[in-house]
Amino acid sequence: GMIRPNVTLYEEILPHAEWYEANYEIHNCDLLIIAGTSLTVHPASSLIHSVNDDCKIVLINRDETRFDNKVDLLFHEDINQVFSKIEV
């Protein structure tokens, strides 16, 4: 039979339950880390508009995005380089 990964593929509709949960979680978070995306693919890129006014946003992407001036902390670096510098 056909084997299908448990992911949403490009141009497929996102599952409604997961979409609403993502919006809820992002609206209620204190810190949102966005990593490795140009924020150009819709509708996922619109999730950034769900953050509340108190939420801090960290954006990690090698290239500039249209949201660079809307975040609290910006890294124009490779994700691996940024995360390798974080000590837990």
C-alpha cells in the first residue's frame, strides 16, 4: 500500500485542530522562537500575528525577512551556530 508521512505537505490544507491549537499556544506564550524560515509561506507565516503584546519574539534566519523590525531579538546566522552557543 501507499505509505504517507504524518506531515502536512506543501499546498495541503493544515489540519483544523492543530491550526487552532497553534494559534492558541502562540497567543498565550511568553517567548516565541522562530527559526529557519523566511516567513513567506502562508498560512503558517501568519501565525506571528497571533502573539500577544507581552510576548517576546526571537527570529533566527540567515536571510532578512519582512518581520525583522518587529522582533525583540534577531539573528542573521545559521540555526546550528546560534543554538550551539546556548548553555542550558
